[in-house]
Amino acid sequence: MFITGASRGIGKATAEKFLLEGWQVAGFNKQSRVENTQDSKYFLVDVASESGVKAAFETAFKEWGRVDCLVNCAGMLEGKYLEEYDEELMKKVVGVNEIGVYLCTKYALMYMKEGSIVSVSSTAGQVGSSDPVYAGTKAAVLAFTKSMAAKLAPMVRVNAVAPGLADTDLGRFGWSQGEFEKRADMIPLRKVASAEDIANGIYFLASDQARHITGACLDINGGYVLR
């Protein structure tokens, strides 16, 4: 399987989940390189760069020879109000969260004959947030998921997960320790999701256990957003 954002947080937990289940993993990340193992190899790539994505996917495919699954997990959050954004920063967030999903899906499909794609959206993409640019990119992921599910059926299933607050670097961004812990009181299950909680949902959608599910979004938010 191929996964972006593989070096930390939800991406790292997801890569570890697939490895535990016996998959071979090609991980893509922009900065820190993760140590390769017998069943996992990692590649540095900026998902917002088409030439970079194309080259990385070509190299990874030569290593493994097949692609059964793509997980679009790379993401960034600035935690800003609209008036705090300038054009350059908007393009940066859109490039990673939105264009990166498009590009990685495009090039994965050059090698994937059948299988599954799972993209990481957010509750922000469902109900909005104080950071409208981030929320907008995550809503775009949901629309893209439905569009590709219709296009690629029946050979490739395409789904999304929408995490709520998660105990990751990204999830804790902008919150003090005390503020973050208080957020759990706003969640019906009274706890913040771990990265592993999200990874388990991603793995379910990618696996044969979800073989009759496509075009769906799995909410993993402890009941914070009920649709």
C-alpha cells in the first residue's frame, strides 16, 4: 500500500497498522525520513508538486511492483482566521490538503488495477471551523471521494474518514495542554481519539471487510458531529 504523510501522527499509525496486518508499505513524507524495513520503504516527496509525486510513485512502484491501496493522509493546519491568510499561505494549505490528494490519486491510478483508496478529511469539512481555508480543503476531499467512487467502480473503491479531535501534533496545534484536555468534555464518548483509533478506521475501509462500501465517509469523532 502507498500512504502519504507517513512519518508522524495518523499517517505513521496507519502505516504501522498495515504492516501489522501483513501489508508491504510505501510511505511518502516531506521532511523526516523514516527508517526502512524489510516490508516498508519511505520516500521524500512534496505532495503538492506534480513532478515530485510522479517521480516518487514511479520509484515506489519499481520497489514493490504493485499498488493495492492508497491512503491520502498528508495534511497541514494553520489554525488561522480568513483575514490572517494571504494568497501564498492559502495556496500552501490548498496545495497539501487538496491538490496533494488529487495528484497522488492520479498517479496511484496509473499503477492500480483494482483495490481501494482512502482519503483523510475532517469534521471541519463537514460542519466548518474557525479556519475556513482548512475546512474548505477538507470539504473538497469529501466531494472528490464521491466523484472518484462513481468513476472507478467496480474495480477501485474510494472512501474517506473524517476524524474529529485527535491526539496528534496536528490535533494539538494551537491548544495549550489544559485547553486540549478540556476538549474531551465536549465529546460524547468523553475522550479524544488516538492516532490508532483513526488508523483502525482507515484500515477497515481499505480492507476486504468493507468490500461493499464505496463513496462513503466514516466519521471517527466520538460522537462530536452526528449526521
